Amino acid sequence: MNSAQNTETCMRRGTCDPIGGMNININLVPKTEDNKRPIILFITKADATAFFKDLSFGGKDSGASVAVLLGVVKALSNVRDNDNNNDFDRILKAEIMVTFLQGESFDYSGSQRLAYQLKNGTFGSRAYNISLDDVKCIIEIGPMSISSELYLHSTQSDEDETVKEIRSLFAKYSGQDFQFSNIDGMPPASINSFLREDKTKSSVLLTDGHTQLLSHVFGSRYDILDNSKALTTKVRNLIKIIGNVALQLAGGVESPQIEVEESLVGEVLDCILVNQNCTLLQRLLNNTNLADGKLERYSSVGQKSNYTVYLHLLARELSKKELSFTKEECNVTYTSPWDPYLLNETCYGTIINRTTSRSPAFLLKQYDSTRYSTWTESRWSPNFHVRVFLMASSSENTILCCCGLLYFVVMSAFIFQCHRKSDQIFP
């Protein structure tokens, strides 16, 4: 393995690669250039870490929140698809965008990259090129073990009308299953990457931690969360609450159609928390059997890991919309904002945009940056070799210099005496 003392050195030598994956961004309705509605951005950390990358399960760290937000995507898609008069798109005063962030375990590189792209107008392509000014508010679903007590962390809550609205909407659903408490101040979270670019942005973090994480096994192989009937029911209820909050924030009304089948919620939880060889992923991979074991969600140097592929498949399945294209049109329709694909002789479409989650530091070549994440991984070489670099301390250098000078003086005096008395030494 090639290594160096820091990122700046190893990038200069070409012995390491930046850590990063892919952020997955989902839009529920097409965005057109003449329709500049504000955007309500839902985000969550999608990756996990552990001492051994193959054991990075992150059940309570991000697994539960990923499952919840996938369920919200499905619930809102159901409302959209059951709208025969197309009122869902017409009456909304804001658009809803959901983003799964990777690289967050390494100083929030995924959210830093997304915030940088939005700030500089380089996010997205085709119909969804948006900026940070287009974002009305950001709601992050943070670490949680789906406990009954959840906290809404926010900044500028006294002056921000949007934050007040979000708090009041969640307060409306405080009841038997969940109690929502308001906390001023923002703990370490992905949302801080956006606040660093615009500190006035309306932002709320939903998590089950008040002053500290409830999980005492954060970042370890023991961070697991087993699925159960009780967990499935609570996740389903939380999905309905967040879905209704999102719909009302966007200008809609509370909908009884914000609903997800309990069996589907259980399948998503099984895939994310229990076993990657789950029924839902098998179906999406054409009945392919995967290796049994929990889903490893480590962000590495590759842009397209197995987890990224699986998460994209789940997002596409849960946000898809049936399109009125023929089989032939489905294969050649590229001008539509929907990304069409054939499934069981039916044409479906999604609006999913994947962007890199590598830190902006590597884009800007600021390898010694203190603003952006600079995590890298050393490259492995097939030929084993070791390079040792020694750097003596300043005190050691001083001692060696003094000893050298003393040795020089003594030997010079000795040689001078030998030369002066050479006729006596060598008669």
C-alpha cells in the first residue's frame, strides 16, 4: 500500500485517491425553465463507516433514516399517481426534492459537494439546473432508532417564518406514536454544509438525539437495528407524518393518500437493515440472488459501489411513474424530463439525478483545505515495497552538529601535532 503523511503529499505523489460516492437526487415532478417554484429539500446521510469497511452497517446512524426517506418518496409518489386531474403538480407552490448523501462519514463531503454545486449554479443537468437561492428550506432526517421522542433542531427559529411553520406542522402530529420537541441550535449534521454557504437558509434537523446521540455504538460493527413488526409500524407512521408535512409545506393539503403499504415498508427495512439478499432487491435485479448478509454501506474511492446501485434501484422503484409511451417510444424518448425505461412491457419514468459526492477540495485542488473535507485512501500496489522517511528532530540535529564540530577540532589539533612532530614520530 502506498501512503504518505497527509492528503496534500499523497495527491502530489499520486499515491492516493479521493473518497467519495454518488449523491442520489429525486424529483417527484418535472421542473421546467419557465416554472421557477422554490424547492423544499429533504436530505439524509446515506453511508456508514466502521473500523472494517465490510462491517459498516450503520443501522441507527443512517439506516433507519434512509428507509424513512425512501418511504416518504413512495408516499408522495402515490399521491402524485392517484391524481387523475394532474392537480398535484398544478396546485403546489413549491417542489419537493429528496437527496441521499454519500461520503458524510468523512467530514460531510457529500453535503459539501451538493452545497457547493447549488451555491455556484453547477448542480444538475437538463431540466433541473437549480441554485441555492431556489431552495426554500432544508429538512434533514438525522440519526434515529425510531424512538417515540424526536427533536427538531433549528437555527434562527424566532425570526424564521418557515421554521415556525415546520415546527407547527410537526406539532400537529404529536400524539401517541411520536412527540416532537423543538431545540434551538444545530448539532453536527449534514445541514451545516448548507448553512456554511448561506447561514440564513431555513433549516431543520429531525433526530432522536437531544444533546447527544442515543446510539453508543456509533461508527462500529455493532451499530445494527433489527427489523420487527413494531419497528415497521412506527416507521410507517413516521413516513405518513413527514409526507404530510412535506405536502403542506409545498402548498398542498393534508392527504389521506399519504400511505405506504406495511408490507413494502417491511421489505425496505429488510433490505437496508437486515439482509441485502432481500425479496425487493431480488425482484429489481431480475431474481438475482445476492450474498446473504447485511448491506455494507461504506463510501470508498469508487463512484459506483454495489450500495450505490442498490440504493438507486430502490429509489427508482419507489418514485416511478407510469408513462403513456408505447414500447417503441419508451426506448427512444430522450427529450422528456422523465427518464423512461421498460418494465414488464410497461413504460415507466423517474426523475433521478446522480452527482458525485467527492469533496469540492479535490475539484479546486485545495488539498490542504480547512473548509472542505480532504479524506483520501491510499492506493494498493501489486508489488510489495516499503519506503521509510526519517526526519530528525531539531535538538538531535543540534547535538549532531556540535559533536561534529568538536570531532573536527580535536582531529585537526591531533593532525597538526602529528605533522609538527613528524620527524620525531618517523625518524
